[in-house]
Amino acid sequence: MITHFDHVTVAVRDLQAAIDFFELLGFAEDKRVVIKDEPFAGYMGVRDIEADHVTLAIPGVTPRFEVQVLHYRTPEAEAMAKNDPRLDKLGFNHICFAVTDAEAMVRHLKDRGVEVRSELKNFHSRQLFFITGPEGITVELAEWIK
């Protein structure tokens, strides 16, 4: 039985820029390792793998939730066909993180140059907004309205 969401992994070209982005959202670096050869090659189905694997987590949050950032050294990672920010396409759509103050988070992110893609929207007891993350991924932030 599933108990909770555990982590999401984002493969990136610019490791530090991705870490910086998730730190703006409150994540902190927890672990940093290089994964190489076996058992990772067999597990991931990527021959000759060597990659930086950085685990970021929100300090003190239970249950624990991680963003894992993967930066391939070898082989060279392939970009998706086109990082299209539209949400009307098939496959993975977006990830959403809960926040405590959506309006403050919008200001915080805009002040630091993050692309905020929508105005705050009330929907299903939440205030929601979209931002653009590393490699053009779509990230949504949600504040539950009490």
C-alpha cells in the first residue's frame, strides 16, 4: 500500500542552477554523491553511467519529501524533444508543492528572477500558481485556504 509521495527526480544540465532554484523554495541539500557503473547502470538501464546525484529535502517536514537532482557526466543526457511550457500535452504534466503563504512566495520568487507563469488562482480550497523550474519543468505551488 502506498503511504505518501517520496521524491521526484529532475535531470539537469546545470547542477548548481537547479540546486539554487529548489533552495529558493525552501529545500536544503541533504546528500551529494556520484553514482557510477553497477549497480546503477543495471538498475537505471543506463550503460556507462556516471552522474552527480544531489538529494534536497525540506528541513523538519514529515513525512519527508525529496527532490533529487541528477546531472549526467556520462553518457550525455538527451534533452526532451522540446521543453514546451504548455500543459495541454500528454505525459508528465507538473509537480505541485504546498506552501504556507502563496502571495509571499510569489513576491520572493519574482524578486529572484524566477518566471511566475500565472496569477494566483483559487481552486479546490487552494491558492495556486505556476512557475518555471530547471530545464523548463512546470512547478505549481499551492496554499491550502483554511
